[in-house]
Amino acid sequence: DRGVLLRIEGEDTVVEDFFDLAGGADTIGYRHPVALQPLMRQAVTSRLPTIGGRYDVSKIDAHLAPSMVAVLHTATIPLVLDGVVTAAMVLSRRDDHPFLARDLAMFQLIGNQAVLALRNARLFAQAQAVTRAQSDFLNMAAHELRTPLSVIAGYVSMMEDGTLGEPPRHWLAPLETLRSKSAELDALISELLVASRLETGTMPFQDGVIELREAPFGAIERIEPRASLLGARLNHRLPPEPVHALVHPQQVRRVPHHPRHTPLTSPPPTPRHPLARPPRPPP
């Protein structure tokens, strides 16, 4: 007729949820000392289901007494997690049908499932906390890095355009390197912000239909200079027919893919340009 789920917190029980067939009241978050609940104390100490009878309503808060006064039989089932009673279920009957041993066995099975659910909920909460901390760190790091980078990029720009005086000729190459590396850092910071938004689910999505065979070429163009320095060959295979997809055009290149590959130490005898694009499909 009535069921209450309680969290064991220190020396108290705390109501997490309840159900009453007759619409009886209870209060989520209501605390009550374990010491004033003999059956609860016995269940927590023994870590075994405990059977009881009527409640002593004189020791119960007035707003709960009407729900408890008609209860004739109770069963308290401790929920043990890692050897510690972390919660308990209290089941009550208002009709005169005592709980039997087979009832307690069934309740224990229910309790075991509840413990597994409780463990999973805690692990999920911990994972969410780690994800939030990681996202907060990425977001903070990105914003903190962007401020000094903007200053550096600004001074490099002023040195290049002569705002701070005509730069010596032998400065031009170093300034170009600084400008290029500043742009790389800015791109990395943007990636950090994207990662943070993806973690928090706040990344805007503007879908569009694109031809997926075009997508690999941006990545190939970016890594071709380094591949040339290493004497490596870039290979690609494309399906003969167009592959259209509804995606975010700017985010397709962010999807990582790590195929099995064998690095080559020498270029092929008759190299073909790796950026030979497929013919565009008719509109």
C-alpha cells in the first residue's frame, strides 16, 4: 500500500521518493534520525530485511501521522553498496497480511536491482561531473589564451605594416613565421572552444547537403606539405557515384578517422597528383 525510498546520510534517513496507494503524504528531503527508528536501525546494522508491525505515531511528525496510523505491517529492505548501507526501502501494508519469508526474498531481489541502479546513477553523475570540469577547463583555457594571442598578433601586424617603423629586411621572414604561428594558435584555440561546445551540447548546427567525396581534399591539402617533407605518398579511394549527405559543411572535417595504413618510405615510381578531384555531379 505504501513504499518509501530513503537515503542513509550520516545518522539520518532522508526521503528520496515515495508512493502511497491511498494518496498519503510524505516530504521529499525529510530527515529522521536512524536512532529513533528501531526497525531501520536493525536493518542498517544487520544489513538484512527486517519485518515490523504498527508505527508508534507519537514519535512521528504530525504531517506524516495520518499516512502511518493505519499501517499494520512493514518491511525494511537495506540497500547495500560496496558493503555499506547507502539506502533503504520501507514497504507497508494497511490490511492484515503479514510479510512472509518469501516476501523478503523477493524484496531482496528488488533491492539488488535497486543497488545496481543506484551504482549506475552514481557512476553516471561522476562521469557528468568530469565532463563538466573538462568542458569548463577547455572553455577557460581557450578564452585565457586568446587574450595574449590577440596582443601578439596585433604587434606582429603593426611591425609588418610599418606602424612601429619600417622593419629591417632581415626581420621579414621571422615576422612572417610569427604571423603564421599566431594563426595556427588561433585555430587551435578555436578547436578548444568547439570541443567545449560539443561537450556541453551548445554547438550550433547548420545542416546542408554536400557531396562527401569533396570532404577529404581539405585534409589532404593541409597535410600534403608535411607528407612531401617525409617522402610519403598520400592515397585516396573514392566511390564512383556521388555521395550526398545532410551535414554541417564546416564540421565534417572535424570527424576523426584513423584507417589502418602502411607508411611508405619512398615515393611511387609514377606518382599521380593526390588532389585530382572527382568530377562534380550535375546540379
